[in-house]
Amino acid sequence: MFTGRPYTMWRYAEFLPVFDEKNIVSLGEGWTPILPLKNLSAQLGIREILLKDESVNPTGSFKARGLSVAISKAKELGIEHCIIPTAGNAGGAMSAYAAKAGIRATVIMPKHTPSALKEECRMYGAELILLDGLIDACGKKAKQMAAEIGAFDMSTMKEPYRLEGKKTLGFEIAEQLNWRLPDLIIYPTGGGTGLIGMWQAFKEMQRLGWLTGKLPRMVIVQSKKCNPMIQMFENGTVPETFIPEASIAYGLSVPYPFAKDLIQQVVLESNGTAITVTEEEMEKGIEHIAVTEGLLLSPEGSATYIGLKKLIEKDYAKEDESVLLFNTGSWFKYR
Ligand SMILES: *Cc1c(COP(=O)(O)O)cnc(C)c1O
């Protein structure tokens, strides 16, 4: 069906919102490997543990998918200046695609972010603004600046096209696994774009008749330092007493996700669940996967492995099941 198509996420171009091919801004994103973690499967007694390794994307994270589409569409719409609040990776990705497209980029990032992420934006020629606080503070500043200077605000889920790019995760997983999805997908959730995007892709493929079996249970993982979605599941709401802190998994340091209702809807509809992990667990997890599988995961990626361990303890993940973990970013960007 996809013979002769490029080995990038643009092989699914018909599902993406760019009208004219000449507006596509691509750095080779997508078509990342799904690696079977056989040593880990044997250790944990689970039939199949797979890892979608998104760290090999341009700019070292899966943010490339969303921003390749968003910047392509910005180019098509004639937008000349984009602004983005970011915990780190989205800013780098936007800067790179904007550089290629000849679009001006402004990135607003928390001060405490690791230096590789700041340097990257500057190298791509973006204007970098550093703030105290977390991504929500950056989001407020971005909104205000966008209005003042007439730049286009690329905030997660507030502009529509990054989600479309993240949908390609769903198409890719289905195609790579021969149109049979895993029983369980464990996703490190910040703003929720990837989770919601995958679910949308699964629904689109069901409507097309490309998928017939049951859809996976979608599990979200967050850090104990910043787990608004888990709070929502446990208490029905994010309590007043919730004080978010920065996590080493900065992709998960999103205290007030704009799309919280959609995230919850995907988890409930898919019969999924929500898991919290600690900073120490994520650090131990990175070491364990490094020596067991020869892979260096980002803290967010490690969180999905820790999440699986907890799901096994709870007897939620069963031994005859197939589980897909996500490494959403490169370990090398956390230096
Ligand atoms: C942004 C990010 C996440 C969270 O992704 P969402 O789709 O916004 O929930 C997870 N891991 C890394 C490395 C990220 O950069």
C-alpha cells in the first residue's frame, strides 16, 4: 500500500493538512524503529515488550513530527514569525524547521532547562527567552508576545497542526507491526499531543477498515513532581493544593495541560490507566535499560519502563500481552 513512499512520516501525506507538496518542510522525521526488548521481556515475564525509539528523529525527539507539520503549514499560510513556549524539545524542533523554512523563530523556555536545549535553539538562529517557572509561565508570555508582535503562537494543542504530525505515530506503529496493534501502549504524557494524536490515527484507520481488532489500552505516565493528569484520575480534579515542580523529565513538566479533558477521554475510552513514577525510579530505569538492552533512554522513556513494572505488579499488564514503550527523546540532550 505504501510501496515507493519516502521512509519519513510524510509517507502518510494524505492524512496531513499540507495542500501543496512544495510547502513540506522535512528533515527526515519519522519512520523510527520499533525495537523488541527481548532481554527485558525475559526478565519481566511479558511475552513482548517493544520500544518505539523516537530519539533518532531530527533534533533528537519526537517533537520533530509535530513541528515539521506545523512549520510546513505555517509556510503554506504565509506566516513569517512563530513563537513557542517549551519545556525544551519543542523549542529546538521549531527552531530547526523554522530555519529550513526561512521563518523567524522565538522560543520561550524555563531558565532551569539543560544547556544543550538552549544552545540548540541559538544555533538554529532562534531568539531565546529564558523565564523563571515552568512551561505554563512561558505559555502566558508567549500569548502576550504573540499579540504584541504579531507572531503566530505554536503552543501545544492551541494551534491545530502539531497534533496532525503526532498522528503519524499511530499510522507508523500500525504499518510497522503489520496492522496488529499491541495490547498496551505506555506513553509519557506532558501536553498529551502524542497520546491524542495516536488515538485519532487509530480511529481514522478503523473507519478506513485498515484496523479491525481491539485498540490498545492507553496508559499515561507522569512524574510525581508534576502529575496533574494522575491527580485528575485519582481525585476527579486537580486539587488546589497541587504544587508542580520541575522534573528531570522536562517533557513531563507540564502542570496545566490545555487538553486535559481529551487526555482523560483517550485513557477512559481505551480502558487505560494512569501511573506516577519518581525521579529516582526514572534514574534507576535509565541505568537498568542501558545495561540490559544497550539503549540510553531519556527520563521520559525510562518512565514508560517503570510504568510497565508497576502495571505488572498490579497485575494490569499480563504475561501473554504485547506492550509498546516509548523513548520520546535522546539521552544526550539532558547533559
Ligand atoms: C514533549 C515531550 C513529552 C510529552 O509529550 P506530549 O505529547 O506533549 O505529552 C515526552 N517526552 C519528551 C522527551 C518530550 O519532549
